[in-house]
Amino acid sequence: MALTGLEIYKQLPKKNCGECGTPTCLAFAMNLAAGKASLDSCPYVSDAAREALDAAAAPPIAKVILGAGSAAVAMGDETELFRHDKRFYHETAIAIQISDNLSNEELQAKVEAINGLEFDRVGQHYTIQAIAISHDADDPAAFQAAVAAVAAATKLNLILMADDPEVMKGALAEVTGRKPLIYAATTINYEAMTALAKENNCPLAVYGNGLEELAGLVDKIIALGHKQLVLDPGARETSRAIADFTQIRRLAIKKRFRSFGYPIIALTTATDPLSEVLQAVNYVTKYASLVVLRTAAKEHLLPLLSWRQNLYTDPQVPIRVEEKLNEIGTPNEDSPVYVTTNFSLTYYSVEGEIEGTKIPSYLLSVDTDGLSVLTAYADGKFEAEKIAALMKKVGLDDKVKRHRIVIPGAVAVLKGKLEELTGWEVVVGPREASGIVPFARTNLAS
């Protein structure tokens, strides 16, 4: 059972030194009890106290690593029930499922398609993290062959899905170094599956038919000495699955119920690809650390990956681009110069419209802490002095012959001061990015 803040406080050194990042030992103890601090932050805790406080120091949801090397992804290690309370840290891993019933040509084609699932959007690079190979064929050897073929054709992490421990053992021999997720331990096979997971140092999915069975099975596996676990409560109907996932997360974080303090895996069941993606969006939103889908179409997955990115962005830190002089097309000394903020959505909206003018241009992105034009101006972060300083820093005077810069119409008030500071001609552009194309054709074409 988790310790209370006062129980933890009794075992701390009570120096109130502040070296842990909190002003007092009592405040640190309260954070530790809530899973919002690490015992390692205290440099003076005794070995005896550390041993006693291990349970309280552990995060409410354990960190579990899928894969090995640079491709490995961390799942779990979360401390919040609601994103706005702080933030979520480890993005939901997305996996695409492949059946060992496929012919070798079909399997290779699907792996190639999955390898190509990479996207660049608003300065962010989106990818999936894993391929799940399911044992559906009648021949046990087909699973081992499929696993070997997939492993040879991709660097993505692997999930091995088979109920028979002997079939799993043969497939694991092909990919032990890749640290695949073993799916899954059940009430029937958990001893053999746990032995395989321990022997190969792999994470193990635990499948229970409902929350009660799942909790009991987790306790049995932990008693066997393996704690790299991923939970599957068994529900496949979306609303039931979300209810179970929410209960698991709530009990782990609010009640510190250790049997549920592990990442969650969700398997989609919808047959229509769009319905499947919608199902996956719900699972990403409600606490799944790993979602396994069957669709591998880019047009289906991009919305899911975009949603995942938004959900796991720190709500207190806007997405931003680098402060610098950006080249759009191949600008030269006769090219126009625009200026905007480094708020990602603003920047890419402006960049896209400038591309639409077909005029090679420079675009100066000013660091406004990721705020949009009007917000940054109101906060004193998008002002003539800051723009002038950046123009000098990037050497704009030497890059173009005609010293003319276009500012957003919403901050036309900056025109006079910027001209005074730089000696440049300052042109007031449109208020909205959508007006850049007609503005450029009228004012900048020659």
C-alpha cells in the first residue's frame, strides 16, 4: 500500500535544504506521495529510508521499454490523470498488425508500406513505432518465419502475438536482441510466458478477462519476478475498453493500486479503416500507451498521429519554430522579406501562403516564446526593437539590395519605429495570412 505524505516525511532527513527543488522536506514528501517527485532528488536520504520508501518513490505507472537501441520507446511513467494538471510525457506508441497468414510477397509489401509511414507537419516529424506479428496460420512454423522476415525488413520495434508458449519461444529465438513485446500472458499460459519474458529480458503483455482477473494475474506474474508488464483488460467494444482504461489509470494514480501501475495496450477491432482510426483516437486520448491497428494507409493514420502530437504537447508551452531567417524557394538579393512570429501555426500558415505567391522570398521568424502575432504584441514580445535586432543578427542588410520588409497588418503600429531603427522601408502587409498571395501580386511582383 502506498505511504501517505506524513509517513514519508517521518523518514526524510528534515534538513529543509531545498536541494530537491522544493522548499521543505514536508512539501517534498507530499510530492513523493503523489507520484510527482523522485526519491533520487534528495541527496541526504539514508539507505534504510530509501529501502522503506521504494514503493512511494516509484511512479504510479511504471516505465516499460519496448525494443532496444535508438528505436526503443518508453511507455508509461505517467503521473497525471488529466493533461491540464501538468502534462503527459510518453507518446502513445502506434503499431500496425501483420498476420503470418500472408504470403511472403504480401508480407514484404506490407512491411515496406509500414516503413514508409513518416510525415512532416508544422515542423514535427510523425512516425509509428512498431509492427505486431499475429499468429493466425495453422502451421506454427509460419509464425517463426514471418517474425524473421519482418525483423529483417524493418528497424521498427516488434510485438509478437501468439498464445502458445512453444510457438512464442521459436519466434523469440529470431529476435531476442530486439526486445519485442510478448503478447500475451493469460490465466492459462502465464507461467510459461513469464519464464520466456524473464529469460529474454522482454516486456510482457498481460491479458485478463476483466479488471478483477487482470489484477490477480498481474500479482501472480510479479510474484514470479517479472515487472516489465503491459496491461490488456480484454474489452474490445470501445466504450467498455475506455471505461476499463480509465479505471486502471485512476486506480494507479489516485489510489496507488500497484497491480494496475503499468502501461495499457489497446487493440482496435473496427473493420472499416476510418472507424478503426476513430477507435484508436479514443484509445490514445484515454490512456493507452500502445495501440495496435490493422490499417496502414497514410491518409488514415495522419489524423491519428496529429492528434497524438497535440495531446502530448505540453499545454503550457506552445509549439514553436526556430528564430532565424528562413528561405522560401531560392531567394536572392532581389527577393522580398517578410517577418512573423515563431508560433508554429502562424509560421507555417504564412510560409505556405508565401510559397503560393511563386516569388522566392525570405521569412524572418522572431522568437516570441511561441505566441501568435497579436498575442505577442500585446505581451511586448513582438516589437520593433526585437525585429531590428534580429535583422542585424542575420545580416539582412547584406542579403538584399532593396531594403524593404513586410510586417503583418495586425501590427501596423510598428511601422514608424522599425523604419527609424533600421532605415528600411517597412510595408504593412495583410492582416491575415490568406491575403498574402493577392498582396504580393499587387505590391511585390516587380
